[in-house]
Amino acid sequence: MSLLTRWPREQLALTAEERGQALQAVEQAFAPTLKSLEVDIGLKELFEHVYVPLAAWLVERQRGQDKPLVIGINGAQGAGKSTLFNLLEVIMEEGFGLRVVGFSIDDLYKTRAEREELARQVHPLMKTRGVPGTHDVELGIELLQSLVNAGAETLTKIPVFDKSIDDRCPPTVWQEWLGPADVIVFEGWCVGAQAQTEEELAEAVNQLEQDEDPDGTWRRYVNEQLAGPYQRLFEQLDLLLMLKVPSMQAVYQWRAQQEEKLADRMRYIYDTQQPTSHLRIMNPSEIQRFIAHYERLTRAMLAELPGQVDICLDLNENHKISDILINAGEPVSPAREGSVAFSL
């Protein structure tokens, strides 16, 4: 198999020497992984031709401002947002000596009790986490501003949401970040999304909307939240990256894989004789219904965002990066020689 695409030469940032030194540092940091997986997925080649150049492009922009660089990562369920953040975190820290902190819009989910109250006051579908209106947006803005303006002694506490119990963890287990950061990453499935028009909201996009939101109350409330509070949250971003999934079917398949990992965790806990009755694992039909809540906005983002984001990484059906678009430019021509592909 060959590497499907490479970072465009005309967009290479920093010097070749800086990128080379960063690559060496990253290879050393990932040495155990490279040793065991290099033949299968070509992680080394992907670092060299995609991820280190991407990180260098971001670092160059970080150096051009006098405050932390705030990066948003957009991508549908299962696209690989957390994996991309983890790779960039290691590259920018080990390769370029920066302090990098990140969190997900999932960490901002309102508690189950708060969403149940929304379900009573607004619409029953608001109980399901995910759509705009189910996050604590003000908390997200406070977190980003705390990190951007942090001094040496500033302690920023980042909430943790446990999907296996569908609720926010107590503050005693929240993550803590001390001091300033050079780069702040905020990732989430709807990060950077734009509100729809009344005309677009009029017609149901799936069976869920048709049967359970026939008058559009739910989707209009979600849209109002996206148009208002969420735009104030997204205004905190300096740059926006997108992992563009190939289809809604891929979203379902990749989200099902995530749920299987959660089920593996449940089986592990069961094997260690710890209680598992509180864990909430979805079966295939439940996953299909869950994804239906996201479908409207996901389809809108796939149609609109690739031409608006700063960088779009186009994924194919095999979860490989097949094209790279920068600043709404044309897709980079595939490079077929040499290396192998790597799945996020």
C-alpha cells in the first residue's frame, strides 16, 4: 500500500532542519510503537510526510502571535479527533518544545440531571447528549480564557465526562493544568459549525426527526443554541482543522467501533469483579438512533466546512487521509510512490 497523500511542498513551514530535528525527536518518542508497527502501517512515513509538516505549519503560526494558539479540530463521531490531537501534542512537545493542552467538547456535556430538565422544559430529545444545547458553553469559554490568560501559578481544572455512565464526573477527578500553554486544542464533532436557515430546518432529514420532532421544536432549539452561545465559544479559536468523513455510513461504523472499545472496558471491569450495572453500552440499533441525533448537522458540516476551515484532512472509507486541503485550496495531488497509509 502507498501513502495516499503528502503535505504540499508550497505549504512547508519552518526550515528543513527544524522539521528534521522534530522528526528525529518524534521517532525517538514513538520508538516502541515504530518498532512493532512500522511494517504494517508506516507510521514513520506518515510522521515525515503528513504529521510533522502539519505540526510545523501550526508552530509557525503560534510563533507569529503573542498569545497561545487556540486550535479547533472538527470531525464526526469516530473520525479520529482524539488521535489527531494526541499525535500533534507529542510532535509539538517533543519535536518543537511547546507546552500543549487540549480538551474535548464532550468534556463540556451537561450533567444527566441538567439534560433531563431540558427534556422536560424544551423537548424529550434534549436528554440525549451531543447536539448544541447539551453542553455547558459558558464553562467552555471560561476554560479557554483561563488557559489563554494563564500565569505561572494559574490552575485550570478541566471537567471529565464519563460516557459509560452518561454523566459528568465529580470535580475531584477533573484534569488539572498548571500555568500557561503555548498551544490549546479544542476538539469536537460540531466545533466550528454554523447555524442553518429556517428553510433548511423545515424538512426532516431522517426517521427520528420525522417521528419525534414533526413540528421542528427540537431542531429549531438546537439551531438557536448553535447560532448564539456556540458561536461565542467558536470565536475563541484562531485556527480550525477538519477531519472530513466520507459518508454517514462511515460515521455509524466508526462510532460502533468506539462503542465496542467501551464494551471491552466493561468486560475488563467485569473480569476484575467490579460492578458494571451502571455502565451504558449501546447495541447496533441504539447506535443508529444515537447517530440520527447528529445527522442533520453532520451532513451540513460535510457540505459547507471543507471550504471554510484552515486545513481539511479528507478521510476515505478505510479511515486513511486521502487528500489535504489548506486554506480552502484544491486537494493536494495524491503521491503514490514510497510509503504506506495509516489509519487515525
